[in-house]
Amino acid sequence: MKNIMFIAAPAAGKGTQAELVVEKYGIPHISTGDILRDISKEDSEIGHYVAETLASGELVKDDITYQLIEDRLNKDDCKNGFIIDGFPRNLNQAIEYDKILSNLGYDIGHVIVINIEEKTLEKRITGRRICENCKSIFNINDEQSAPQIESVCDNCGGKLYQRRDDNLEAFQTRYKMYQEKTEPIIEHYRKLGVIHEVDGNDTVENVFKKVDKIISGDDK
Ligand code: AMP
């Protein structure tokens, strides 16, 4: 199966869609945000640097992300396809990513852009809750994706938490970063003919139907 890359603004639903793809197709989900959040818990120089950067909404230095992506893609479970979410985040990272893929003998695959309105994102950001155990994502501002019991994961019973950067101030920085740094990579991949755009102003299920059509080659 083809590799999948999601590009979307913060809280546009990349993580949720990636989880659904994992459920259906069983390929690994590689999220640089998740990997960096794990590193931010380490009591080390890099751990402290990553924790502060994440809380501010700025991007972590490119070099750190290259190493962790290369190490992760080198693992055996990526050989039959993977989903990459949160990387690349700027044009330099996209150029480096293309090189890493070619060194490993992998194709870019499908690049799926989820388009969504800024107002919707603000509402989602403040309501997002994540399971600290299985990383499932819920939203207390949305009936459809709210957990049945507040603070408890519907899937595994784990405790739900709110990300430190899920507040309006950090969102505004992250959204600006997305527009300035990440959006230009859409054009980079458009030239390579691998871009698919999906309207994300819809229910999780309907967005997934569109994503799934792309994956199964049924969107043409
Ligand atoms: P996410 O979970 O994708 O929203 O990422 C959360 C935060 O992790 C971002 O706001 C950045 O600080 C950092 N981050 C994630 N991916 C990258 C990346 N590819 N390059 C630099 N920083 C990143």
C-alpha cells in the first residue's frame, strides 16, 4: 500500500484521520508531535528544550526532527506503508524528507491536505482531550466526538489530558507557523503530482470516507 502524508493546520483532524487509517489498514502512524511530546518528558537538555518549544507553539529545530524521522522510518514495520503526520512542516524539511525516502527506497505516496476554516479550528483546539495511554483523541466541544465520561478514554479507560499548547495563544502562533512555513510545501508536492485535497469542514466519518477513497484509489 502507498505511504500517506497528512498536511493540515493544527487541530484540523490529522491525528483522528490517521487513527482511522491505522484501524482499517494496520500501518504505523508516525507523528512527530507525539514523538516530540515523549522526548519533552525526559529530564535532559534536549527534553527541556523540546518541552519549552512545544509549549510556545514554535517549531523544533530541523536537525532534531530529521534524526528522529530517519530512525523511525528505518524500522521494519514501515516497509509495507506508513502514515506520516506533522512532518514535513517547512520546505527544508520537505526537501530533506524526499532525500530520506529515496535513501530508504520509499515513495512519497499520497499527500492528503485537509482544508478547514480557522474559526472551526479555534473551537476544536480548546476542547481537544487526548488519552495518555492509547493517544485516542476526543473533543468536549463536539457532541459527536466527546468522551462518554469526562476525562476517561472510551477506548481503553485511560486518563484524558489537555495538551499544553492547546490554548488560544499558542494556537495563534501555531496557525501562523502553518500558513507561513507549512503551506508552501503543498505547492512543492503539487508539482510532483501527489496532492489530494479534502474538505475537513464535515463530520469525522465523512472526512474519513473521502480519505479512504484516496487511499483505495477510488477518488478519480
Ligand atoms: P502536532 O502534534 O503535529 O500539532 O505538533 C505539536 C508541536 O510539535 C508543534 O507545534 C511543534 O512545536 C512540534 N513539531 C511537530 N512536528 C514538527 C516538525 N516536523 N518540525 C518542527 N517541530 C515540530
